[in-house]
Amino acid sequence: MSWHGVRTAALLATSLVLSACGSILPSNSDGRVTLDFFQFKPEAVQTFEKIIAAFEAEHPHIDVVQHHVPNAEAAVRARLVKNAVPDVLTLNGNATFGELASAGVFHDFAGDPVTENVNPAVQQILDDLGTHRPGEINGLPLAANANGVLYNKDLFAQHGVTPPTTWNELIAVAEKFQAAGITPFYGTLKDSWTALPAFNALAANLPPRDFFAQRAAGNTTFQEAYPEVADKLAELYRYAQPDMLSRDYNAGNQAFAQGRAAMYLQGSYALPAIEEFGPEFEIGTFALPPTEDPSRTLLVSGVDVALTMSRSTEHPEEAMTFIRYLMRPDVVTTYAREQNAIPPLKGLRSDDPALVELLPYFDQGRITGYPDHRIPPAVPLKALLQQYLIDGRRDALLRALDGEWDKVQARRS
């Protein structure tokens, strides 16, 4: 095993305990600088180890020690309490990232040349989650993803079906497969979160664009703006297999890979797991069309890996050197290729055949962030959606969303 492999293995075993106990890195007495690099994706450990090795070869005075723990967000919060924020870190671009950015935990990259090559639409998705002050940039997108509909290209071709571009076409495709004895959508509601991809595609396109700003201001409610979202979500799941409540994400990945459904309501992040089962057909992805106007469809995309650094790191120059290296086009491309991600830099395109149909949305800036990332984590959205897809009580779902939202806002104020 390489030195990096030995070092990573040791740190994986100890960092859960040490993450809440201040710095976990030894001090150097030879003038070298050691950076604490915290990253949240278990599947990317080896990819980052290779990147780190190449970086250290170019910068022999900087050592980078990678830490990964099972519950990254809890570990980061624990380290905040101990005033031991990692020098450089990655997090999912979600509500937690936005809360920490708003609290001033992360560096401000505004005006730095490292931001110049970032796709503005992808950067905006990250900034919309929260910044410490207006105009600040508190994180950089290292990798983007896409929330769409994965489909079996072979089955589509065999049945003379093309990817739909309107809602009615989508339902017609589902009905055609169902009539042919093929499951249209493979459902995995044993894991409640798997209702989120379809929910996000609908919620990003159907309510008013300023819904969350208006909801925060008390000018609208989920009950007013989300009935169509709920109705169409339930309609999609009527075309799932009968045992969808007992099937989880892993079972869905395997079933789809085995050709047991024409479509799968998941995002690009599911592709590596599906490919582990060796599908014998080509996978494609299309944006879920929520309306009858294809020109209105926005692709839901997220910053799969948000890269940032501590605002108070003791090694700002070295941390920035590492971040600039990670944001180099060749490094971003390498990461995207290994992790089935979409590179978020201008001029870069994914070479993954499963994602090629989505690239025009990025080129044209027709992307928007995940609505569930704008809903406070304390709102039990996943459980509420799962219950709704079991009992079909739309009004109860929307009342609960409003009630939980109001509870969170009351605590914050």
C-alpha cells in the first residue's frame, strides 16, 4: 500500500473521534506546511488521493492530509464548536453549506481569479444557498450533477419511443411501456429520500420562481403554490411497480441495471452505483418535462462538490494554492470523469454518454438549484413526501410543509 493509502486508512479509522477535538494534524518542524483537507464523499477518497499525490509532487513544501468521516455534516459542526475548521474542505452544496457560509465560516473568493472560469449559472446555484455578505463568494463548484430521468435507450428504441419533452408526452411514454408489460418507473420508496428527485424537478419548474423568497416573507404558502407539484408527483408514482414501498435505492440501482424498468427517477449521481451492476444497455438521461412548453423546462442541477476553505485558516496561502490546483481544468476534468460528474467550468464538457443530452442546458444556462436545498433541514420533507405517496392526502402534505416551515422560522426569530 502507498504512503497515501496507509495515511488515509489510519485517518479514516480515527477521524470520527478526533474531528471534535481540535486539530488532528501534527505540527511540522522542518518548514513544511500540512493542510487539513476534509472531504465528504466516500466514493471519492481514492480519486482525491491521486489528486493529492500529484499536487504534492508539484508543491513539495505542502502536505495535504485527507479526512473523510461517515457523517460529514455532523463532524464539521462538531469541529466548529471546537474552533477547528479544516483548512480546505468539500461539502455538498445544500442547505447546511448555505447556513455555514451565511455564518461567516468560509473564505470570500470574490475577486479572486479562481472564480473567472466557473460557469456563472452553476456558481449562482451555490451562492443562492447563502453567503456571509452580499457579493461574497463563499464556495466554488468543483463538480456539478444533474437531476433528471435515467432511461434505458435499448428499450426506448425497441418500442419506438423518444425522450419526451412535455408532460403529456412523458405520461404517454409511461402508458405505452405499461401497456407492453414493462415497468415505466422503478420506485424505491423504502428509502424516503428517493422521492426527492422527481419532487425537485417539479418544484423547480411549476411554482413561481421567487417562491422561497416570498415564503420567507410570509407572502405565500406551500398550500397556495404546490398543489400541482404534489398532484404530478403522485401521478408519476402511479406508474411505478407494485412493491415500490419495499424497494430501496440499492435495489433500484440493480433493478434498473438489469433492465427491469424503462426509466428511473434519479440523477447523475446514481450512475456509478448503477454501473457497478454491469448494465448491458446504454443509459441516457433527459430533463423531466413538467409542462407543455419545452422552452420553459429548467434542468435541476446542484453543486455536487462545493470547495471552500476556512476564513480563519492558519495557512491561507497554502490553502489557496491547493484550491487553485483543484480548480484547474485538467483536475476538474479528471474528477468529473472518475465520479460521473459534470465539470462546472466554462468550456469543459462531460464525455459521459449518459449525460450528453443534458449538456445543452448547462451551455444555455437553463439550470436551477434543488428546491429541497432551500427548505430548512429541520423540515422532515423526505418523510412527508413518503407518507403522501402512501396515503395520497395532498392537503395534509401541504399543511404539514407550511406548519413545519413556520416552526423553523419561529425558532430562528
